[in-house]
Amino acid sequence: MKTPTRIPDMIGNMGHGMEYVDYRIQLWRKKYGDASLSRSDFLTDAEKERIRYGEYYDWLREFSSPAVVTNHSLIGSGGTEKTSYTIGLGYTLDNGMVGKESFERFTANIGLEHRISEKVKMSLSSYLSQNDTDQGSNDALLNAYLLPPIVSPYDTDGSYLFNCQPTSSKINPFVQAENNIRKREEFYANVTASLEVKPVEGLSLKSQFAAQHNSDQSGEWVGTMTQQNSGVNPPSASRSEGRNLNFVWDNIVTFDRQFGKDHKLNVIGLFSLQKETHKGSSMSGNGLPYESWWHAIQTADEILNVSSYYWEASMVSAMMRMNYTLKDRYMITLTGRYDGTSRLATGNQWGFMPSVAVGWQLKNERFLESAEWINALKLRLSWGKSGNNNIDHDITWTKLNLTRYVFGGTGVNGFEPAASRGNKELRWEMTSEWNVGVDFAFLNNRISGTVDLYDRRTDDLIFARSVGSINGYSSILQNIGKTQNRGIEVGLNTVNVAHKNFTWRTGITFSLNRNKILDLYGDKQDDLANRWFIGHPISVQYNLKQLGIWQEEEAEEASKYSASPGHIKVLDKDHNYSIDEQDFVILGTPSPDWTAGMNNTFVYKNFDLSVYMYAEIGGLYSDDFTYMFSAWDNEHWNKLDLPYWTPENRNNKYPAVGAQSYNTQVLGLVSGTFLKIQNITLGYTLPERIARKLRMQSARAYVSVQNPFTFTAYRGSDPEVIGENVYTQLSLYPMTFTFGLNLKF
């Protein structure tokens, strides 16, 4: 069972509709004067009646609802002396919390392993999945945010109104959800087969072939009674589909031997081939004659946006790795990898990535043998290079876009250069990393963990560099500059209490990363047009700095900026009484300063309780939701219930209602700091003797809750969705209660 949690606090929700009425009066007086309160569009007769009788509608809570999620899995295994198998079936149904949203998935998997002889083994595994998603309507939830509590979705006869607020353009979310259908179907199939031969002791030859296929089909139906068609225009629809196929063939040679008591050698050689193909098409149509969803677009009055695509990419890899251990104390690993990708142009397709790592098991040294409180202690040092192959397949090509124009009275097709220019000189984006780490366990393994420090430097980053459109394109892909990432990662596990009937264990993780640009074009100069600054992270918030809100005693100074008390006050960096981009400063970066997690597990006899907490501290993000619902002052829509400035409420963050303040973009910059209790699980395991009497190996029942508590200053539904697009990704975040039963026979 899941239910919306942290529903944003809009003005007048939860029955406090008079707060919205007060806001509406204040807004109209500020924008249009006292006389505007007698205008017919200030309040409709229906709205006045609802106010008179105190009938207010909480749009977000009424449009959303709790939903049931079911997840079933059945796993079986067995075999003979030479053959073993596993088989599994799964089913998930997730009914969405908003409108018609839902997700349904069927899965099946099978694994088979057969020993042909003592030296030959073969295996086969497969996984199938069918996913069906009803994505609901984007506009429906957005309208539920915007419509005020003095508006009702119902007509006098109890039926849904289409335009429930005649003074604005937003239609009834319930009607929108019924008439705007968006569905997606996906099918996945993964098959892996391998053959392994061990001709002599210590030598293994393995060949493995894997194929992954997935296809998807998406469709959208926009009926007449929708926001898009305004209750007037005929229906429209769109459809897209894609097919993807990926083959990977790995051939691995492994030599693993021990020589005498002191020497261990493990050598692995790999040769790999990979190829992927992608193809698909899409089309849309306006003016459909009947309700056919997207299955009869050919009947539309106008067929639009017909397109198709096909592309393929491949990669060849060769790798050799050697691990040598001396006396179970000293370890060294040498690796060389050579990759070639079709995504880059001839002459730059190959990249060599070497690495070396050494380790020292201090616990096995004689001088620590007597230290019984030390169970494990290992030091590690490594250096290596890695390449980035996560790039588009056509980045080296300058593409042409199809354009249509009239020539000689006839429509013809033409082509024009795309906005981005390709670059056949692009090279591999390479990252070199130093890492030093320690693994430890103390006090009979009551305290254990790892600590890693790293320094990563990336050369030849592939960036789209903005250029003047006078060149015929607005950006060009280039290998640009150097960046550095430094950080620390810590994992700590403790057994705090260990008694016969009670144990308490804690697991802690901590991560901190700092990144900055070291150079761009070899001259250590910033690139202001692209917002790249030497010594700062790649992505920064470069904007005006809010100093507060102009107060009444600052009226004279505010007037120099064409502002007045209640308007946003920003930094005038050059002190010229003109606010423009020359006053922009670096405010922060959209990534946390550090993250941490903690899991506590308590076991008392057959009961177990676990509590997991997660925190992200720092980071400054640009959030469309906060901007839209705090900066916009539409005379008919709702907004976030915030402490907006008044002469009595002299806050320094949010401007006065109806102030029509400049520089409102600063309101969309929000902190990403939060602490979450992400999961609490309570379980009970049936005693083994009782389970056996019931002909079971084990049985466990549990109940859990996800996202029960979130501590943050963020005003949206959840801090982990900061930055979502309000027009295509707007969501409500769930708190989920799970009741489960695990049975093993």
C-alpha cells in the first residue's frame, strides 16, 4: 500500500480556503487596485457561493489517492548429479496514486547448468519481461496544483465540469485524466550461453555469448475534452516504437596456479566483441474521426511528424590481467586493456587503458601475529586509466535536418545543417585515477570496514561548446580541458551488542567528492559563454545573488533600482545601479557536499528490526517547481503557501504578493539538503522446528514502510526529485507500506 507523502502545501489547502481568498484579494488589489474587486472575473458567482458556505476543495488530496502494489515471485530449483536448474516467475502490479497511472510487469527466468564431463561445463540462462505502463496525463496533475480551493470539479448535478474555472485556461484534472491517454509497452529478452573447458589443472577456457533484445511502443491519445484541444478541436494521437538488439561475445582464458607455499599466480586474458543495433519510427495525426487511440492514425485529417531511424555501433576489446601474491602478504595486479569503438572516427577509435595495483596484508606479518585484537588489516594502492564510451553513436558527424518549404508553388523537401557540428578529430575521453585504501577488522570482527581516498583526473572531455550561430551552427563537439575529482569513501560495520538472544549491528557509509576544472583550452582562462570556470565544478549555478527583500526603511535605496519594499534585493556587483548579467556570481553547484547512510539491525530471538537512514548535505539546484509556484503571481491560479513579505512579516526570502518583482529567477534556486528515514522493516522468522512440522524449510513474515520521514527545507513533494520538469515529470512521492511473506519448501 502506498500513499502520497509530503503533499506540497498550497495556499488554502486542507480546509483553509479563506487563506486563499485573502491572498486573492491582496493580489488583485496590488495588481489592479481596489476597484478590481467588483469585477466579474475577480470571483464568479459559483466561487462566491462556495466561499459563503465554506465549501473548499483540496485539489491535490482529492485528485490523488492511496494505491495497492502487489509483488509475487515463485522460485524453484533442483537437479541431478550433473545437471542443475533454477526457474522463476514474477508478477508486479503497481496502481498509481494519480489519475490512471499504473505499472504491470510479468517476468520469467530460467537457469541451466550441465557438466558434460569433469573438464567440460555448459550453462544457459534467460530472462523475459513484459512491462505495461499507463503514464497518465501530464496536464492533469499540473492543473491540480494550479486550481485554487474555491473552485469545484462538479456541476450542480454532480457531474464533472470541463472548464471548472471559466476565468482561467486550466480545465478539470479529472476530465483531463479520462481523455488524455498515454501508454507504453516494453518487452525485454536476455539470453546468455557459455561453454567452459578445463583441459589441465589451473587452466580454464571459457566462451560466453549474450544477446539482449528489447522493444517498446508508446502511444498518446488526446481527446477533444482535454487541455490541449480546449473542448473544441478534434482528437489527436501519436505513436512511436523502437527495437534494440545487443550482442556480446566474450572469450576468456584463465590460468590459476600456486607454486610452492609462497607464490600464487592468476592470469586472465579476454577478447570481446560487441555490436548493437537500434531502429524505430514515429508519427502523429490531428483530426481523428473516432476514438481509436493511436491505432488508426492513417484516418487523421492531417498526418504529421513521420520519422524513422536506424543506427548501429560496435566495440572490440582485448584485456590481460595478472595477479601475483607472495606469502599471502604482498599482492600486485597488472592490467592492460585495449578498446576500439565505432563511435569515434578512423584514427581515433582505439584507446589503451593500463592499471597497476599493489596490496599489503599487514595482519599476516610477524610483527602483528600477536595482536589478537586485529583480525584483518590490508593496505591498497592503485593507479589506472579508463575510457568513456558512453557517447552518442554519431558525434563525429555533422548532420542535416529535414526542412520543408514552398518552391514554384509546390511544397518540397530540403536539408539544412543541424545546430551542432560534428568533429572527426574527437578522441577518447580518458580518466586516470590514484586510489589508496585500507581494509580492516578489529575486536573479533566487531568493527570492520574500508576507507578509500581517490584522485581522478580526466583529459580530453567531450563537450558541446557553444559558438556564435553566425557559423551556421550553435555548438561544436570538442575534446576540451582537464578536470579533477577528489574524494573519500568510507564503509564501517559494527556489532554493537552480541548476546545469545539479542544482537545489534550498524552499517555506515560516507562519501565526499570535490570536482573542479583544471584547464579548458590550455590558457587557464574561463569560458563565460558556456559557464565553465577554472577552479570550479563543471556544472555551477551562475546567477544573481539574492541578498534578501527590500524593507521599508530601504525604500530610497530600492528606488534607485526601480524597486520598492517587498521586491527582491540582489547583489549589484559592479555598483552601477543596473542589474544584468554583469552582476552574476557563482553561487554553488548542483551536487551534494557529502552523502551518508546508516543501517541499524536489531535481532531479538526470532524478531528482526532494521532502520535505514540516508542524508545528502549541501548542493544548490535550479528547481522549476519552486520557481513556478513561488514566483508566478497569476490572478486565478494557486501557489505555494509561503511567508510572503508584508510590512508586518519582514521576511528576507519571498517577495510581497503581487509585487511583480524583477529577478525572480533567484527563487528557483533551492538547497538539496535532506535527511530521510528511508526504510523501516520489522520481521518474524518461524522457529525451524515449527517450520519443519509444516513441511517447510523456512518461513518469514515482515512489514516495512518506505519513506516514512523526510527532513528538508524543500517545498516540493520530495528533495530527490528536485529539478524535475513540471510539464512532463511532475509527481507526488509515495510512502509505501509493505506486508510480505517468504516461504521456502
